[in-house]
Amino acid sequence: MGGCRRELSGTRACRMRKEGEMDLKGRDFLKLLDYSAEEILYLLDLAAELKEKKKQGVLVDRLRGKNVALIFEKTSTRTRCAFEVAAHDLGMGTTYLDPSGSQIGKKESIADTARVLSGMFEGIEYRGYGQEIVEELAKYSGVPVWNGLTNEFHPTQMLADALTIREHFGYLKGIRLTYMGDARYNTGNSLMVLCAKTGMHFTACTSAKYFPAEELVRQCKEIAAGSGGSVTLTEDVETGTRGADVISTDVWVSMGEPDEIWAERIADLKDYQVNRKVMENAGAQAVFMHCLPAFHDLKTRIGAEVGEKFGVTEMEVTDEVFSSGQSLVFEEAENRMHTIKAVMAATLGWSDR
Ligand code: CP
Ligand code: NVA
């Protein structure tokens, strides 16, 4: 297996894997809080290994005969494609249930849905609204459940982000990551947890109204105290972005939020746009990351509508930064597939041995 790093926790993850001690078979993947640093690093190593195999054209279809259900109560490009391609590469079949194509929550309870799908599939992906829904699905499911995004967390995105950061810098521990914009939603919350778990320094640089919830901040500070990472919340762009290795952001209005909120969000967050000044303040070493989709120009229907209504041409990130050599967004997007493949492989019992 490739990808063993020099940092202590990574070395341990590799050793555990070689000795066969890291068994994630049967586990759900609902949020990173449920996973230890060693388990997260193990999944990154497995993703790196699967990525290498894919590049070399080595088949990894060891899960032939299995099938997975992909439930999307919100739309998706990356997550859906990543699950479908990854499942196919592993030899599995997929069934996609779109936002209008299932009875879930409408005519059939989450618990009944979980029990029905467990009888037909070896794994279930769920993208939707409250975290409590995916937690309930997992509670009643007899097969692993993977969170493809909820309002609160986006854990598969985190593995892709971590793999991308590690590929670029060579390590995670000690990396300074600043998140700008809406830090109280799925991506901001999850990046804070990822940093705390893996010893990275997380800064939420935004209006205090958009800081992550106090209880999650407290939990992450406690975890960071043990990992060597840190959690900082600041409204000051100058100090919040100075020297950052990674500047990350996300859309200012997330899926499921009402359109009426755009005016307030633009007013609240315009000072926290990732632009050239921010990147220069961070320094030449800094990279830009975004889970995508991004509003960096007016070439989307919503971007054009919002742009016309509020007189803006770019929102959370300028097109200049998005398209610059410091931007890792498309590497990050590709890594969704390799990391999701690792999650399915590990929880469904992939084995090299
Ligand atoms: N980053 C992400 O989750 O993208 P999709 O919404 O396209 O799946
Ligand atoms: N915060 C965004 C993430 C999209 C991948 C949303 O929930 O819409």
C-alpha cells in the first residue's frame, strides 16, 4: 500500500492496516466526529491506494454482486457521480432515488425505508436535510449508511479535502486552514471537525452571526487540544487569513435555504469574499479550495439572477482566484470519487489480504 506518511498518526494508520487491525466493515459513515484520527487517515491511505490503482488501470472490482442505494433528497453533481463511478469500479450496481423518486419521509417513515432497503442493498447513501434523518436511517438499517450531505455535515467532502491538502503539502498536521463565509453550515462545521481530528489549525473568518454553533466549537476545541490542532473564530479578515495555507469557502446560500435570504447573506458576507487581496495576505504558499458548485461568475442561472438583482458579478470567490494557479478545486472534485470509493470499500469489507 502506498501513501504512508511520516507523521505519527499516519504511520500508525499504515501499521494498523498492514496488521489487519483496522476493520471498518459494517460501520456507518455519518459524520467525522464518529471516526478517530487513525480511522480517517486509514481511509485517506486507502483512497490514495485506490486512486493509484485507477490511474494504472488496475481493476478493483472486488465487491461484485453487491448493490448500493443512492438516496438524494437534494440535487448533486459530484457526490452522485462519485458514488456511481466508485461503486461501478468496485463491481457494484447502483440504484439512484432522486428528490422526487422515493416515498421516504412522505408516504413511508425513515425507519421503514431503512428496513426495506436493507433487504435489497449492501449499503445506502443518503443526502438530505437534518442530520437526525441520516442518523435515524442508520439506526434502523442493517447495512452501512453513508452521509452524502446533510444541513449539518458533509463528511465525504472532508475526506476529499484532506486527501487534496495532503497531496499538495505532503502532510496534514500543522496546516493552517481558514474558512470564510457561512461557517455554521455543513462545510464549515465539517472542516472544523476535520481540522480538530487531524491536528490542523482551523480559523473561521466571518461575521460572528455565521460562526459554527457553540457546542460544536467546544467539542472541536477539546479534540484539537489532543491532536495539536486549534480552533479560532474571528471577524477580522487581515489576521484571520494572514499566513493561511488553505483558504476555503462555500456558497453563501445552501440547498434548502429560501431564496429570500440572498439579500441578507450578500450584505452580511460580502466582506468575507475570497479575492486577490485575501490570497496575497495569506501568502504565496496558500491554496484555494471550495467543495463546489461555486458562484464565481454569472454563467449559471442562479448566479445571473442573483447578480442582476443585487448588482454583484461574483460572490463567495472572485473568478480570478477560482481560476488561478492557487486553486485546487478540480483536484478536490476528482478526489471525491477516490475517497468515496475508499469509504464504501472499507465499510463493505474490502480486503487486500
Ligand atoms: N461538493 C458537492 O457535494 O457537490 P454536489 O452537490 O454536486 O454533490
Ligand atoms: N453548503 C452547500 C454545500 C454543497 C455541496 C449546500 O449545502 O448547498
